Amino acid sequence: MDLARLVELNAAYARAIDNEKFEEWPAFFLDPCLYKVTTVENVAKGLEAGVMYADSRGMLEDRVSALRTANIYERQRYRHIVGLPVVLAEADGIAEVETPFLIVRIMRDGNMTLFATGCYRDKVKPDAIGALRFVERIAVCDGSRFDTLVAIPF
Amino acid sequence: MDLARLVELNAAYARAIDNEKFEEWPAFFLDPCLYKVTTVENVAKGLEAGVMYADSRGMLEDRVSALRTANIYERQRYRHIVGLPVVLAEADGIAEVETPFLIVRIMRDGNMTLFATGCYRDKVKPDAIGALRFVERIAVCDGSRFDTLVAIPF
Amino acid sequence: MDLARLVELNAAYARAIDNEKFEEWPAFFLDPCLYKVTTVENVAKGLEAGVMYADSRGMLEDRVSALRTANIYERQRYRHIVGLPVVLAEADGIAEVETPFLIVRIMRDGNMTLFATGCYRDKVKPDAIGALRFVERIAVCDGSRFDTLVAIPF
């Protein structure tokens, strides 16, 4: 799979979230899909449950509604810095990719903190019109401040 | 516009600043140009004024002179980590691009802090010999420690 | 040298370290090689000695053994965010490249700190089968918390 197109996918994904265009977020996934936020410790222990879980676009859309209702995102902003993707394997048109990320949280007073670092473990596939989409996106966090009940997408 | 060339432009720009080759900085812009550092709050409120403003290479050069005279940059270093560019539109040879950034400030004692995060909102165009240059670069900060009177370029 | 391939090299290098696959690390270098971790101050003063030094794959392998014996890496994790490479020159099949980096350290309790920022100053060359490898990788740190005796590779 073309590296430039993976870079574009990741850049557009991060931009949608950081610009708080959450409604655009589910469209980055195929339907059904697997979206999960978890930690490196949970993965090492074989724990399946994550901090967030969705297996369809409908569940992703529910998540966005909850976020809009809670309005919690208004108290802070986030900035994703997405690193360089590594393509691990490719078969049947699906690429397995790992991409590191760092997320900074910015409070309303301008104070910035490291919110999370980790690695996206993705399965990426072109949709019907050839646009790359996530079959699977598992955000494995090295560390994170999971201190909000209704978190933004990772 | 070719993604690889946008990546090269951004990498060269960040390198010039982080290596304190400030005199190379104005040449990344066409003349006239628009260079502005502002905040996401100011943009949301429709406030035009930014923390820094220049509309010609001459103004950018003045900024560099002020910086060299103040010598303030000697007390700290900066490191830009520039994310992946998103091309939003392209017309008449000008590409509209958004690129996230994170800037770390390193004090002389080695202490590091998050100095700024944000997004460059750029208009990019090839110059007479085909090198990509900024018609416009607006650094929209999510957060930033604007605590120095004469700041380095963003 | 193709930018996409340099990006791939850097991404694979960072991934090996962050996933603690240290045994894969020496294979990113040709033999003999030059690997050094130093600071911007040392470079400015012309000091040759760095915080880490190796000039062969054997020395890199020794470093990994020391790390495994000390087990110190188990107390924390690291996350590299590698920026965009700038190719400075190219001659005799060797490219001179500078690439910024930021490393976050994540303690076992999930607490994250900026561990280091800086710039890789690399000489990169294809090996016998055409894979890009480091002839030289000098990690020049702007700042760093050099508080562990046996550090992970930068």
C-alpha cells in the first residue's frame, strides 16, 4: 500500500478530531469495523476489553452523540502529532500498519500537557470508491490520562 | 501538489529555525506574503490581529534583526515536530494546506517544556524556479507560552 | 535518495526500540558504523565524546546485552515521534540526512515526561541487498534526562 496515501489517511483522521469535526470521524471506518482504545499493559495481559470499543459505524456515531451531549470537549482541545507509518504486512487488499501517536491536551487557560502516547495498530482497506478506510484501528496507549468519562476519539 | 514536496518544505522550514539559521527564514516566503502567529481563540472570535504579523519579506527580515539584537534566543533552544500535511484545496497553482505542529522549548539547563501546539494554515505556491514557497503561513496555536517579547519564528 | 524510503527506515528504527525489540536494533547499521548520542552543547564545543558511542555492530550488540542484563528498561517505556527528514547532500550512494526527534518516557504508573528532543544527523546507504542502513547515526540532543546509567538506544 502506498505510504503517501497512508500518511494522508492519518493526517485527515487527526485533523477531523483536532478540529472537533467529530461527525466526520465514523466515516474513516468501514462498516462493520473494530475500534478500540486500550493500553500496552492490557494487551500484554491478553485483556480484550479496552477503554473504548465499537464494532460498527453506528456505535461510533453513538459515541459522537454522547460527546456532543456531554459537551465536555469544550473545556479542552487536543492536538494529535501522528508519526510515520510502518506497513507490517499486506494481503487480500488489507494492509496491517502501525503508526505512533502523541496527543497533547490544551486546557482553556492555554496550559498544555502530554495526554497520551502510543501506537495505532491498524488494518486498512480501500472502500468501494478506492478511498482508504479502517477495517480495524486499535489505539494502544503507552500511557494516558484517562480522567474524563466521555473522551474524544483517539 | 506533491505530498513529498510539501513534507520537504515543512522539514526545511523547521530545520532552519531549530538550527537558529533565522536569516534563511524569510526566503521560505514569496514577496509580498502573509505571515501571522495567532491563537485558535482569536480565530474563533474573528480577531484579525495576531501575536506576530508580517506581509513582506522585508518585515520578516526586520523580525530576524530584532531577534539577533535582543539575543534572547541564546537562552533557550526550540525543537519543531511537524506533523503530516493535509491538502485541502488546489487552484491556480496555489495549494491550501493544513499541517499540525508541536514546539518544545529547551532551556540552557536542559529542562524541556511544551512551548506550543497548533496548526499551520498555509497557501503554498512554486516560485519562479519551481521551489515551493509560502504565499501565506498562519500559525494558529492551540496553546502557547507567549512569555517572551521577541519570540522566534513559529 | 527517495524520501519515502528514508521515512520507512526511520519509522522501522523507532518501532524496534519502542516495541523493545532491541536485538533488531544493530541490524539498522552497516558494519563498521558510527553511532553516537551527544548534545548540542558538546557538538558546539567540538567535544568528540558522547553519552553513548559505538563503531561496530559488535559494540551495538554489547549495548543491547548490557541493557537486557540491567533490566532497567522494564521500569519505563519510550515513545519516539520522528519528524520529517531533510536530505542535505548525496554523493557516492551515501545520503546525508537530518531528522528531528522527540522521545517521551512513560513510567509504569502511566506518568509521561518529555525525555529528549533533538536531531539525528545521519549518513544513509543501501546495503548489499538494497535496504537502507546507517553508516552513521549521531543523535544530537537539545535536551535530555540522562539519568539512567544504562539507557535505551536513541
